[in-house]
Amino acid sequence: MPDDRYFEREIETMPRTRLASLQEERILDLVPYVYERSSLVRKAWEQAKVKPADINSLADFTERAPFITKDDIRRFRDQAGDPFGGLLCTDYADVTTVFSTSGTTGDATFYGHAWDRWHPFWAATARDLWGIGVRPGDYVLGSGFKMRGQLYHADQMCGAIPVLVDTGIGGWATALDAIRRYRPAYAQLTGLAMVELDHLSRHNDMNELFSCFKGAAFAGEPLGARMREQLKRWGVEVYMWTSAGDVTGAFECGQHDGCHAWEDTVLLEAIDPSGTAAVADGELGELVATSLDNPITPMVRFRSDDIIRMTRQPCGCGRTHARFWPVGRKGDETIVAGRSFVPMDIWRALEAVPETATALFQLVRPAREIDELRVRVGYDPDMTTSVAEVRDRVCEAISAAVGVQPVLELLPEPELLARGRGGKLPRVVKA
Amino acid sequence: MTLASTTAAAASIPRSRLWGIGRYYVDDTPVDFEIGWDDWERDTAWARAMLADHGIGPGSGLVIVGGMPESPWFDPFETAARELGAPYSIGEVYPFEAFRTGMYVHRLPITMIFGINRAIAEALGDELADVVAQVGVIVARPDAHPVLQDAGARPFTVTRIGPALAVECPDRAGAHLNGAEWIVTEEDGRLFITSAGSRAHRASRAALGIRGSVSAGPCGCGRTGQRVTVSPSQGV
């Protein structure tokens, strides 16, 4: 039963030895199940000459089970004509919901679940919301997007009441009215929402508006320094969250010291991004996820392309499950004329120019190594009197940040926002 | 397992007073409405019957096109699909998300698209004709009808009528309202709504800002309640 701190104290603070035993038990159930049913997993295991009988412990699994990448899933899907890319372990008729990844970094892939009352992807999120302080009777502002399903299930599981007003693109002006009326305890924010809130802050007392909030979650992309500072000024405690390898969500707790991955639902590993060995706690590694509670499309050693730092040290909040810090996407590093940089370098440069301070941009990059730095940048038309003059300052800022003169495509923010997908703007695009 | 343990934890605390709160607009003025858990269960039962009439059952694939703030209207249909054993996917209502609706249709055995709006239909562009050709039943918002018809579809209607949802049955005689919950009246072509059941949201002849017509009498599907018709420019 939930108590004053934890939604499931026994599970959230479980000693790591017990957690490892639980994971081993689930892995040993999963391996023969998935080998028999998942065409992609069986193919990968046959190619690696590994059989379920070879896996008798968690250590066997992390040493011997082959990896699967998103490109493997796409390739299998296209070659075999299997929409699930060989991941589906049941008949299609046994699936309750089929959702898809955002598609911001490539062709979206499917994942399925079977469920009765609460969507499994969001069930463990109730622990995070409870930790943030969401309680029975609280109002919670609904999130802006539904492509991953009924996120409000987590609100309802906590006994809270979702206020389902428009918090998607263009909806925040009216959402502020709902904040005044219901005084919600919590909301989900995205970078696109922050662009709107930034503009609305010129005519609204954001401190007063957000004074009812116990916290707000932010996901979808990194939170820039300026946005973070702005939320702090408005008195909003921000809880970053991200996806743990498309298996479940992982939220910060009040310690703000990494995102908690609920390890009873996902086996999390940090692997050398260019190799196969595990990296030490705190070292940069690629997030590799295995589903422990999804019999429909379980991921098995799925290489997510997300670069993280991870620790299994207990958190100051008392929870024992692993935490990780997202660092970026594998392959985000770009080399122009021999100079290396990551998208955050451009982000920081744009934040310093008032007309582009919302840092809406796309790095146009047909390949990782390019001869010309092309950047598509959104500017605030209400603040801009001379686009040419903004162009000069943006060029100067980016050039100072990465050491290369950019070729800019300047667009009014609304035009660039329209290129968003799933609540976020793809930051690295091919064209 | 995680789902089982979190579900048990959720069951041990008091259920919220309401399922949620929705919002619709009358001439740009927001009108909020509460949805009780009993309301949601009755809405789901009605949705189940409407989907079943369209042949939805175990293994039927659906794409339900509805945004998060439309959940008070569309969640009962999502829940009904689950209860009927019909796998479903969710397509967003924003034009830039049209690819998702198209992707589900092209890759999955989809038998119904429910809720497609004009923005998605238009954004599908050249792909729309393929989508229409592949899906047997399209239940669309009124504003999407002309675009879908141009692409060769014969869509049925789903439209939000203030806090209610009206859905056409296979007999194509206007979009049914759940008469146990709502009564719509027409005055000079303008629609007004009154709550009929014991709903959390009580409405008495509330203006909807929608022009349309109401008919009653038996429908070929056996229902006897009201049916509404709104023009493509009026329905959402």
C-alpha cells in the first residue's frame, strides 16, 4: 500500500541482492519464452550460436545474449514483411495496443502490450508521480500527446484527476486558464511547450500560476540551461524523465540525481558504445534494455543508441533501482571540416541570442562528417525587426561555439514547430 | 510482475472523485465538464455497442485518431476496443503526425479508422487513396468527409457534440447520441444539449455553438434515440 513517500516501498527500496534475484528469475523465464516466439531474437541467437540452455544465470545472459538494434528490427520488418520486426511473441489478436516510437531519429518501430485496466508502459510511472507528491484528489494537467497511450493512467492510479485540456502545440494559452481554475499539482512539459510558455510569460504572472505545482516533468529532449533557469524562476521544480530503451519511462526523483529505471520491469545495462563490454558505474555507455514484464513485444538486449551514465548506487531518496543520466544520442557527434561538436553546442549558442533563445533548431546533416554546417533556426517573429541582423548574430554565436561558419536557414518559430513529431523537434535531420 | 504490483497498489488507495475533466468550446469560450467513473463506464458500454455494430470484434485492428485533450470522448472507444478484443493504435490529430496513421494502416491489418479529421486526411496527401482502399470502415469527423470522399471513401460520421460524442451506425441515418445520457434540441438550426442521465456534468439546454439538425424515430439498427447531422464546417 502506498505510504507517505513510496507508492510501493517494498519494491522501490528492495535490496540490490533481492532485485538481482528477481531479475534473474524473470530473465530465465523470458529467454526460452522469447527464443521460441520471437523470430528476430531467435535469428540473432542462432547467428551468435547461443541457445536458451546456455543461459543459466543473469551473468550468462549479460555475457552471452546477443544484442538487437533498431536497425535490426527495421531490417527484419522490411525483409520479412513483419510489421513488428520479428518482436511479436503472440498472435496479433492477443495484443491490446500497438504504439510506435516517436520517429524523430528515423523510421518509427512498433511495440505492443496486452492489458486490462492500466497501460503497462505507464503503470510504473505511478511510482514516480507519487514520489513527486501527486496524491488522491489532486488535479493533474494532462500531457500534450497521446501517441504512447494513456499517460493519465498514472495520474488515475495515484487517485488524481486528470484535467484533459489542450497542452499540445498552440494549447498553452488556454491551459493557463485551467491552471488558474484547478490549481493542478503536476504537469508534463516538453520543449515545444516551453516555447509557448516563454511567449506567454510576457503577459502572465508565471510565478503565481505555477505556485500550486508540486512539480512538473520534462521529457523529449534535453532541457537547455535557459529553459531550466526560467522554470526555476517561475518556482517550478522540474523532474526530467526519459524512455528506458522503449521499455518504460524513467523519472528523476526529488534528489534530481539521475533518472530511476524500475529494474523490476527493465534490465538496464550500460555497454561500450563501440563494443560489447559493460562499462563501469558512472562511465559513458550505451543504454541496453531488456523487458522483464512485456510478454507481447519484449526487447531483449536492445541497443537504444542512447548514451548514458549509469549507477547502481542507492539514491538519496532511499530507492535502490539503477539511475542513469542521458548524455545524448549515439552518432550525434558531428564533424565539420575536421571540427567535432554535438547539438547541445548549437543549443547553447542560440540561447544567447534573444530572438532565438528558445533554441528551436535543426542540424541538417546528410552524414556524420560533413563539409558544410547547415542549421535551420527558428526565430521569434514578435521580437525580430530585422531578420538579416538576427542572421548575423546567430552566425557569430554558432561560429564562436563550434569554430565553423554556419549556413543558416532562418524560419519563424511556428514554421519550424510544424516540423515537430511526437512532441519534439528532431534536432538532427538529413534534409 | 510490475503491472500486477502497481495495479494492486493503485487499488489500495481511494479512487479519485472523477475519471477526469474535459473541455469543449462554444464560440471560443471554454466549457469544462466533469466525467465521473460511472459516466465513463456507461459511455464505454455504449461505445462497445457502437463498435460491435460496425463489426469490430476479436482481432479487428483499429486506428483511433484523437488527441490527448479529446480523451474524455475517445477513451471510452479505446476501452471498448480493448474489451472487444480489438487491437488498437492511436493516431494524433496534428498534421505532422499523419504519417503515424498512414504507417499503422500500411503495416497492420487495420479494419477501421475511427475519428480521422480533415488535418490528417489532407496531410496524408497522395497516400490517402491507399489508406482508403485498405480500410473497410472509416468513421470520420464531418470536416474530413469531403476530402475522404474525393479519395474514394464512404465515411461514417463521428462528431463531438459539446460534452457528448455522436457516432453513425452502419445504417447511415445520422450520428447516434447516447439517449440515456444526452438530449439535443434544435432551435433555428442551432443545437443545445441537456444531460439526461445522472452524470457528473449537468447541462440544461446549454448552447453548443454548432449548427445542425436532429432527427428521432427508429433507425434500421434498432436504436430509437436521437440522431444528429452537422455540416462539414461545424463538426469537430
